[in-house]
Amino acid sequence: MLDGIMLLWFILTGLSVLFVAIDVWRTPEATALRWGFIILTVFAGPLAAIFYVLGCREPLPGTHEQYTAPTWKQVLGSTMHCASGDGLGIITGAAIGSILTLPFALDFTLEYVLGFSFGWLFFQAFAMRDMAGGDYLKSLRMTFIPEFLSMNLLMAGMVIVSKCWMAQVEGSTDPANAEFWFIMSMALIAGFLCAYPMNWWLVTRHLKHGMMTVRPMPPGGHEGHDMASMDHDTHHSGHGETSEHAQGGEHAHHDMNQGPRPGVILGVGALSVLILAGAVAIVAMMVPAAG
């Protein structure tokens, strides 16, 4: 039965990737988020395509700002950005760990380091550096805490599903088998769901961006504002280029004065670490080889 489910999943995933990879370039979205949807669809298949249509795809010309304004869509974009960057690193780490037959502790460490490094250093800080005025080091500082908090919840969901499920399916730890990729895809979806509440907190506290709208500058070089983005900071990239509008409570400069107090952030960080540690403990108890 699993073979039939996997075959259907991979067929739907292929069709979904084809649709999103072609259609997303018509959507006035930031390039990093466009690639995020494509990467997420590779692993989350039709579910990611549904997220794209419901949360980001502009239904009519000129309506993207209003369409993506609801908070749940902002959070969807934030979580998608996290899951695509971190998830790609985590799955790469899982594949390498499986090939090298690493013990659980080393495999988990490799997955976490690759997931966090790729998600933070590239997909967050580098891809979104314009929001820090083009300063990569400043972008690294701005994105570290949001990346850490979101990554911990994503990893917690992924490690439970992937390790516990693979222990029940013969051959699923081998990246050469379809079972490995199917289970890792399901694990990423589980991680996405676990990270969504944390990203809600981050977006509504102005610690992380949500969905964005990027439109060409008009001929006169004056950025056109829509009613949905008049209340938010915007980034001006110059005549003839693009302008990025941050929607739904996102401020382009991540004004930390408007965010939670350091003590609150520290407490949430400790909670995220405890959740991740709990997930590792569950795996250690349920999977003998992980102990």
C-alpha cells in the first residue's frame, strides 16, 4: 500500500513543482520567497502548491498587497521561508548521515548544523540582506534569533517523524530508496506545522518578515503605495529596479524597540530548546538504535 501512496505522491509532487516553478515568477513576490516556494514544493508537493495558491498567488493584477495582508498568510510566508531553507539543509544532512551510517547523535548534529547554517547564513541573512540596507553582517544579527527559534521547532517535528517512521520501514534509511525521500517529505510537513505557531509569534512581534510584495518602480522613480502597505516601512532600491513592501505587521528594518523585551525572547528561546530536547528524548526512547 505504501508503494501506491508514494507513487501517487511523487506524481502529484512533479506536477505541483512544474506549476509553481512556472507560475511563481508571475507573482509580485520577493525572489527569495519565490525560490522558497519552489524548494518547499519539491518536498511538500501538492500541499505546498495549495499554500502558494491560497497564501501568495495574486488572484487579480494589483491585488497582491491586499491578498497577502491577513496575518495567517503573513505567517504562512514566514514559515515557508523557514521550512524551505532549513528543510533543505536538514534533508541534505539526513542523506549524508545515512550514507555514512552515522550514529544518531552525530546524524542529528549534522542535520541541525546544516539546516541552521543554510537557513540562517544564506536563505535568511544573505537572501534578505536588502532589508538590512544591504549590510550582510547586520542582516546576520537581525535574523539570528528568529532563525534559531523557528529552526528548533521545525527540527523537533522533523526528527520525531523521520527517525521513528524510518525505524518501522525497511530500507527507508537509504537515500537510494524512494522511501527515504517520501518519509523526509512527510517529516518536513510535520516540521512546518510545528514551526507555524512560533512563526506566528515572530511575525506578530515584528521579529520576522512575512509575505512581501515586490513591484517594478514606475517610470518616474516614485514608488507606488497601496492601502495595505501605507502603514509599513518600505525599502527603496533605486530608479528602474524593484521595491519591496513588507505586509501584515512586518517592518523592513525589524525595529527591535517594537518587539518583545529581551527577557521574553530569552524565555521563548529556552522553551524552543526544551521542545527540541523533548523531541530528541522521544526518539531515543522509541528508536533503540538512537539511544
